[in-house]
Amino acid sequence: MKCHHARFLPLALFALLSAPLAAHPLDEANIWVYETPQARPAAPVAKIRRVAEPPAPGDAAASFIDGNATWSISLGYRRETIDYNIAGAGGVPNIVSELKWKTDMAELRVDFDWEGDEGFVAEMDLAHATAFDGRNRDSDYLYDNRRGEFSRSYAKVDGSSATRLSAGVGWRFDPFARVSFKPMLGYAYQEHDMRMRHGVLVIDTVYGDLGRFHGLDSHYRPSWRGPWLGLRIDAQPTERFAFNISAKRQWFKLRADSTWNLRGDLAQPTTHRQKGDSYGWQLGMGAAWWLTPERALTLRLDQQMLRLRRGDRYYYPASGGRGRTDLNEVNLDSWSAAVGYQQRF
């Protein structure tokens, strides 16, 4: 059977092809295209290292000396003993004469201390003591080892005195909170004027002339000078209380002149002179109670020991010339206690 619709197929196809195409919904839409910029890797940031500019010479000096200073004045008691002995001509006897002074003194002392912000430290002290009591003993021997004492006299020490000046520098280290160590070195000078007055002879196996003898006004003037090396430790456990301890090793040269005013056979005013090298220690302890941040009350204890072994002793006859004997030893031992006032500025 023939399909009657087959003849209409070419007409339908022609109509379809000749009809206009329908518009797409997006044909008249405005489409905006945004270009997203690609992320670029950030440029590396250079690390800037600050380099301290060297201080000007004036600033460096000012930084070195900036710090705190304190001064103090104290008054106290000082107990001092000095003795020496000499050998006879040719060393026989090994001890022919020995003298010893024991003195009680009133001492006035002034201290100055500086502590720089950078660690530099300095100290200076000046002390003067005057005897108000004490006595001297003078013994002479015929045989070795202080045997055969044939003369002994005692005398008062009125007018005796002692003066000391010491200065040193060092550096401060702070290993612990509120504790500092200060190794230091310095130089010191001290001199004494040990007197003998109002003598009393108690042993005289040659003349037997015992009792008081008048006109005695003799002097023994030893002086020590030289370097020292020390360590000071400061601690402040509370805001109002501080203390310190110190030790100094000393190497001093001794020179001592004597005036024996009753010896007409010897030159005046210098009848004897002693020379030699000595060594010793000086130990100290101090405490301060701060009443205010600038003012304090202080307490100080000091001890000193000096020793000379084997020196030279010269004597000067009135007729001129000079003789020599062995200076066996010279010993100095002292301790002192003082209270005072300290000011910080």
C-alpha cells in the first residue's frame, strides 16, 4: 500500500530548512569575563641588622666614669703591737737587744669608694691613730736565744701615733643577685712614731742602778710602703642592710729610723736605721645599716699582720762612720673596731 504522505516529505524538509533558527537564551546576554591576576610570589624581604654606631670618644669616657660614689668617716679603737730584735756584732749573741711596743689608740678614718656603671671600681682610705695608753719594753741579753738578760726597762708611749694611706683599683663581677666580687690591686703607705718616755729600769746586772730615769724621749719611726693585691666581696641581702669582707696580700719595704736621745755615744738625731723587705695580710669586715637610700650607719673591723725576716740594721757613732748588725725580725700586729657614718652621692 502506498503512503499518501510520502509526497509531502520534501515540502516539509524544505520548510524546516528555510525557517529562521530560534534565538539562544544567552545570545543577547552580556557576559563579562574577569581575568584573575595570578598570584606572584612575594619578593624576599631583606633582614635589616642594626649595627651599633661606635660611640664618640667623649661618650665612651662618660660611660666609663658614670657610677656611684660613697664616702664614710669613722672613729674607733685600735690595738697595735710592734716588736723587733737585732743580733750582736758578728751575730753573737743571735739576739742582743729586743724592743716591743703595745699601744692602745684612738683612730679616725676616712674612706672613699667609687663604682662605675661599667664595672670599674676604686677605693681610698686614710687613717690616723694616736696612743692614749700602752708601754714599751727594752731588753738586752748576753747569750743566744734570749738568755742572760742583763738589762730591762719599761717606758710609757705617750704621743705615739700611726698613719696609713691606701688606694686601689679593680673590677666588679656580679655572679649572683645582690652579691659582687671585686678583685683589686693597689699601693699603700703607713708610718709610725713609737715613743719612749718616763723610763723605769727594773733589771741592771752591770751597774745596779734601778728605778726611774729622767729625760727619756726616744723615738722609733718605722714606715712601710709597697703594692697589695686583694679581693673584696659585697653583699646586700635586704634594701637596708649590706656587708662586705676583704683580704689583701701586701709586699712592703721597711725603713725605720731611731733616735735614742740618751745615748751620747751615738749620733743625733738618727742613731739607727733599719731596712728590709716585709710581707703581710690585711683582713676587713664591714656592715652598713641604710637609714635612707643615701645615708647609713657603719661598723668596721680590721686586722693587719706584717712580718720582716732578715734585714739590715745600721748604727751611727757620734765620732762618725757607720756600723752594721743583723736585723733578725720586725713584727707588726694590729686590730681595730670603729663605728661611723656613710653618705652616698
